[in-house]
Amino acid sequence: MSIDFSGRVAIVTGAGNGLGRSHALALAERGAKVVVNDLGGARDGTGTSSKAADEVVELIVAAGGQAFAHGANVAKFDQVEDMVSQAMSEWGRVDILLNNAGILRDKSFAKMDLADFQLVMDVHLMGSVNCTKAVWAIMREQNYGRIVMTTSSSGMYGNFGQTNYGAAKMAVLGFMNTLVLEGGKNNIHVNALSPTAGTRMTEDLMPAEVLSLLTAESVTAGALILCDEKAPTRTILCAGAGGYAKANMFETDGIFMSKDQQNPEAILARWDEVMDTSNHQPLESGSKQTEKFLSKAMAALSA
């Protein structure tokens, strides 16, 4: 089954280098018209330059594709709106949004300046929010959309020195979960990619022989599935070095305690049951947790 993006319009943020560059080139190679977004800053978010994004556009056009570059700072909604407006003027629709733009400001939490925490949240979380908001009405109107968030193992599992990055990368999953519920009726599928790749964001964290395995292209192969017409929704796809896996959040079945037992000592006495994962399951929405607990309470009342 071939994946083809002919007739589709894609916006890829942070597409001048690394993963974004790989995503943009691969989408274009398979027929998509691509907005190559990149502020052109360093990996810590400082500076601006259009050079990298322009080079990606040149490669796409030279191969017979269609693309234009836009230097919007994804943390600035007015700039994002301008980018989306240009895409609509040029091609009349937006089918795919791949939220990839990001920066690093790594330090232990004790040493981290709150301004660095805020900036990372602004780029990763609010950047994804701004771009998604700018295309949401368009996708609803055309009854089609494929949105990809970029999350990270640092958010799902933690990573020393990355409280800001980890918080932002976990936050986009909460954003995704509710967008899935709100966008489903309009054929808008929202997923997340958790990549491991040898890019300028990780180049000084790993030895060369390891980085050679962690190609951006291996991650992009998974990303394209999340952009496809037959993409799943609410899937966290982990990809790196040729490995692909799905991450899930599960909740244990838990216990029920009657009113006279609802105290910390009684709950602690049954702690092993609270932690028991034998019947754990993913929940489709936050209300499903309430339904589960109420069903336990009602069952106890009718017993």
C-alpha cells in the first residue's frame, strides 16, 4: 500500500534542519506541496536566518515539487496566521500540519532560569497551539486534517536537565488527546511522534557511531504514516534507529472503598491492589475515569 500526498498541502515547522528538513523533503517527494517553516535560529532559539529553509525549498523545487519558505516564529500567533494565509492564497487548503519546531535550554531545575523554562514552553507547547489554531477552522471546513505533535521520551519518562523540555513535550500530548475528541467528527486525525534522531539538538549528547544509526530519515518514515489519509488518531508513535513502537498511558483497575473506609490508612492497606496492573487499560477520555469509579460505587451499593 503506497503512501501518496499528491494534491495535499503540508506545513512543517522547524523544517530548515534535522527532522523537519527530512519530513518536508519526504512529503514533497511523495507529492505534497510544502510550506517550509523555519525561524532559522540556533538550537537554543537565538538568532534568525532564512538560509536553511530556502535551501530546502530549492531542493524541493529542483526535484519538480512545489514549496515556499516562511520564517514565522511559531510562538507568535500573528506570524503563524500570516504563514497559513500565504498557504491558503497559494494553494487554497491546508491538509497536514507537522508541529516539529523546537529549541533546547537544558539545565538542572535548581540552576534553570524561569525565563528559559518559559521560552521552551512557548516554542514547543504554544508553538503547537498557535499553528494548530491557525489551521483548525480550515481543516474543519474542508472536513479533513492530519496534525502531528512532536513529543519526546523526555516528557513521557523524564530526562535529567530537561524539566522545561519534558513539561512541554508532555503538555502536547494533553493537547492532542482533547483535539482528537473535538476534531473527530470533521475527519481531523491528531497524533504524536516521539523521535530519537541524531540532529543538532542531540549531536553533543551521543558518540558518532551511535548518531550514525539515528538517522532523521528513519524517524520520517514513521511520521509519514501519521500524515497519511489512513492515519490513525490519538497514537503516540515512537521512532528511531529503525525501531518503531507505540506508547500508551494506562490506568489500573483500582479499588472501591466505602465512605467509612475512605481514609489514607485504609487505602494504604490495599496499596498493592491500587498498583496492580493486571487489568489496566487505556481510557478514551477523562470522563471514562469518572465512569469507572462511579460504576464501582454503584455496584457496591447494589450488592
